[in-house]
Amino acid sequence: MTGPVRVGPTRRGATAGLIGLAAAGWAGRTAAAEPLRMGVALSQSGNLADSGELFKRGIDLWREDVNGRGGLLGRPVDIVVYDDRSDPATAARLYERLITNDKVELLLSPWGSASCATASAVAEKHKRVFVNAGGASEAIHLRGFKYVFQSAPAISAYVAGVAPVSKAHGFKTLAIVSRDYPAARDMTKALDKIAAEHGLKIEMTEYFPAGTTDYSSSIARARQLNPDIWIGVGYPNEAIEMVRQFRAVNYLPKAFIHNGPAQDDFVAATGKDGEYVIAISLYEPVLKTEGNAGFVAAHKARYKSEPGYYAAFAYQGATVLERAVAKTGSLDQDKIRETLTTFETDSVMGHHKVDPKTYVQIGLKGLLDQIRGGKREIIWPDDLKTADAVLPMPAWDKR
């Protein structure tokens, strides 16, 4: 593996890269101001490369923003980036390298709960502050770690809308079919609690390994059990394939809820078949949150599209870390850690606040969107909705 090199935005598949200030356009750098280096490993190759690229956009936009405002603690920010190849074990080795070889001063998490779990263990071993911007799993924060703080929405926020939507439409039964990773296990725990509290019944719970493309056995079982709602947590390509296979065998639950459809590539890939699907979103460009208008404008200017929640996760996490460091006034890890235990702030995804004992994110709330006319419309919560839900989903031959 080659060492970091000074480049502009890294290209997918590059082993490593140092995102330099020339690409950021920061004009105030002087010889006296040594760059402050943040380290991150991202999925630039492997099965999570598409998601990792979207997450990286949020980091790039934050870096440009902070350097445009004069940097952090009076120093320009550089970012050391490695490719974790969508592999949690590789992520752990890379964070060891960032800490011991590259001696970066700040750490931001990779994308995905599995890699966040392994990388955060390395940071904890070295007593380095680790802002978990990309892992929804609450299990990451239930290991007694003292340096690991969640800025990403916890998995319980993903499914908070299931009960009110079910009640509004008379739905009583659920099926859970998810990629087998920590966030999905946490989701099941949250749904178990929701079901018990609201009189819902979980008819089936299934997990599939990464790389699965055939969901026929799950569909056959769901056809027999006939749950009202099919719920999943995973990645857009999995949600896309599920919809395609639903259509191919003429199966359709009354509601299909998944986080993957919150990304634009789901709509592009599924077309009319993706209509009426419900996306677990966590973020939408229309939100009137602090700094969001500028974030959306910057994303559109650079990438010719509005940001999805992967980019927002990264931007939110980097912003939380920046503001905690600025408030601390130091790069001393123990002092930053102490700040983060009670630190609250508002950014593009909403209000950041962690549980003071576990450091699980408790401030950010979830959204449910429905795909309508090729766009995501917020259907829950009621005070933010942009459209009423159309449920049950119209049958394939009624569209």
C-alpha cells in the first residue's frame, strides 16, 4: 500500500490520498500555519464504494467550508484518506496507520456500522477521540468506550415512524428482511419494542449476508405470511433488487420501508416500479436546519445534484468535531473528549446531542419519505410532511 500523496478530490479505487488546500481554494495559508490533519478511511472500492463516495462528498464540502472560514484553530485543514475496500478489518488496520504512522490530529469515522465498530476500537485503544459519523448501530457505543461519540442518527431514529404510520393506515403485521450487520440487529431490537408497545406483530425476521442478490426465499415466505409491511435496513442496491424481484413475481406488501430509497440512485434505477416505496431518510434538502441551505447550494454547485443523507452524515459529523475542537481551544484528546460528553450543536441534520453515559446520538430524529412522481415527499412526522401517504401501495397493475 502506498503512502498518502497530495491530490485534489480522490478518485474511487485510489489506495490513499491527501486532499490538499489547492483543491479547496483556501487562499490564506502561510508557511507559519502548518496544516491540521484529519484522518479517515472510506470505501472507495468494494461493495460499499458507491455509498462511500457519497459520504466523501460531505467531507470534501465541509473541508472547503472550514478552510474558506480560515481553518480550524487558525490552521488550514488537510484530510488523509485511505481506501478501506469496504472491509471492516482493513478499516481497523488503516486507523492504526492513521494514528501511529501518519500521526493525524483528528479522526472521523468511515461509512457503515461494521467498519465504524472495528475502527472505533482502534481509536479507543489509543485514547483518540473518534466521531462516529457513519455508523447507526447503537451497539458500537455500548462497549464502555470513553472516546467514541455518535454524530450519526442512531438506528432507533430510523424506525420511529413505523408505529404512527401503521396506526394511521390500520397496519398490524411486519416482516423484517435486512442485511446482516449491527445496525440491522439494533433495528430489530427497536422494532421489537415498538411492536410490543403499539400492538403490532412481527411475522418474520430474516438477515442476509453482504453480497446477496437473490431474495426469492424471503419473498416466498412473506407471500405465505402476508405481512402488511416489509421493513429493511441496508444499501440502495439491495432495495433496488428487492423491488425488481417483487415486480417479477407480482408480490407487493401494503408498504415497503427501507433506507436505501433515500438515495437518488434508487429512483433512477427503479423508475415507476419504485413509486410509493417508503424511504427511511434521516435528512432531506428541504429541511430548514442550521447551515442546510448553504450545504445544499454547495453540493449542487459541485456535484450538479442535491445531497442525500450519506453526504449529510459526513458533513454533520465533521461539523460536530470542528465545533467541539473550537470550543475546547485545543487538540488535546482528553480535553476534546470531555467537551464532547455534553456538547450540543445544530447543523444540517438537526440537533446534535449524545446520551451522557453511552454517547449514543439522541438529538437527531428520523423521517419517512414516499417516492411520488420520482421525488421523495416527507410523509412523517406530520409537522414536516410535504405530502400525505398513499397506502396501501397500489397494485402493480393499477399504476
